[in-house]
Amino acid sequence: RLVEARYSGMTHGVGRSGDLTAEQPKAAGSSILSKLTHLMAAQALKLAGLSNVTSVVVLPVATGMSITLCLMGLSLSRPGRRKVVWPRVDQKTCLKAMLALGLEPIIIKNHTEGDEVVADHDQIEAAIAEHGAENILAVVITTSCFAPRAPDDVVLVAEMCKRTAVPLLVNNAYGCQSDVVMKALTRAATRGRVDGIVQSTDKNFMVPVGGAILATCTNFDDLSAKVASLYPGRASSSAMQDLFITLLSMGEDGYLRLLSERSEVMEYLTDKVGAVAVKHGERLLVTPRNRISMGLTLGSFERKEASTAWDAGGVAAARAELSA
């Protein structure tokens, strides 16, 4: 009974064996919920700044597996291509999403500009030319990342992908909360080629982990249908129900208010963290292109016999174990 109550009696899941978004005659409630959730998710992305979104599919898996599904969808129109151009981000999810399909990542190295770590965008086009556009499945870039890494220049790369006829997949895991990121994605989809944009439901809409939204925009909007059609079998409705309840309870006004508050809190947090850094002989890293994350120097952890900045992580891990 607890399980029945948790799912409001809608235990059939969503989709049919041939399509994740297909209506299921035996489960009218779940089918209606799915349709409404997709419409609300598309509207939420528009409110966040992605004004030219044309279709969305709410996927019942988190960001990494959603990227894997998107790469599978792209392979339907580019069979045999195994190479993926990827500007390096020191987080395993996106890399493992490629490796899970047996793809070959072509990793683009970063360089520093002041405090920021920035992808060498010239090397992306050079890699496409070296390996041949006809041999590349996609370029995968990141628009939300941890400082001091700066988001990739999505407009520049989108124009590059349009010029070279290579699909572009965007890992926008927690970028919906930044209007700068979302508006850049709108410009990129208008001026260049953007085949798909993946955003996490938990990171952007405060629901439990386990869902993602794939969005497609004007000009290149068929990936969502491909991904939905290749999903094997039905899917759990948990992620769908969580998102439906959350968006319905917030409403447009509530969601816009949260976006505005996040921007204000980010400014406040930046000031306060900067003050704490100065108090301890450190400083806040200057990363103007990263509007979501921030970082500090750790110079006070350095000693003559060894650099022990790693000790900070060790202390944090030890405290976590003790508190557990």
C-alpha cells in the first residue's frame, strides 16, 4: 500500500515497448501525466531562457545515461561513426557516457586564461579536420561546470559544427539556473547547429536524482524523437511524476522567482566566500564566465616538503566518515 500511495496508483509506467513517449491505452492516467509533464518541461526551459526549444523528452535516467542515449540516437543517422570530440572536463560522467558505447573520445586539452581553465576551441576544429568530419559521431561540450573551468563557448562551437556538418550535443547538466547559459544556447541554436541539450531534473528542479530533460531546438529538432523511439520497453514514471508535481506546485511565477533568487544569492555568496578567503590568506578565483560555481586558492596549504593541498580533501573525507 505504501508503494501504491507513492505512485498515486499509477504503477504502469510511461511509454510503450516501441516508444518512450507513446500513449498506453491501458494506462490513461500515466499517459496524460506524461503529455502534461512534457508540455510543462518545455515551458520551464523557455522561461529559463531557451526561447527556441521545439521539443523535449523527459528521460527516466540521470544525465550520464541520458547522454549515452543521445549518442545512440545520433548513431542512427551516422552509423559506423565511433569518434567523439570532447573538450576535457574533470568529471567522469560525460566520459563514461561515451565509453559505455565503446566510442573513442578525442579529448581536447584545456589552457588557462587568468584564473580560468578554458577549452582550446581552435583544437576542436583542428580535431575535426584531422580525423575527418565523416568519421565523427558528434562533438560533446559542457555549459555547466565547476570553477575554475569555464563553460565551453557554445555559440562558437555550434557555428563550427554547422560549418563542418557534425552533430553537437550539449551537456547542460545544471545550466537551466543561469540565464546567461540558456540565452547563449538560444543564440547557438539560431546561428549554428545544436542537435540536443541535456539537463538534469534534480540539479535544476529540486527533485530526486533519476531524470533528465533532452531538449531540441529550431533547425535540428529530430533527436528527441529518435531517443524516445529507441528506448527499449516501458519506463518508470518516478522521474516524470516528481517533475510534474514540482512544476505544477511552483507554477510559472514560483519558478521565475526561484531563478531570480538564485541569481541574487549567487552574488551574496560570492561576496561572503571572498571575505572568508581573504580572512585566511586566500582569494576567490576570478572566473567571470562561470556564473554557477566558484573556487578558492589553497596557497596556505603549501609546505616546503610537499604540496599538501590534497590534505584539505582528506580532512573533508575523514570528517564525513566520522559524521556518518
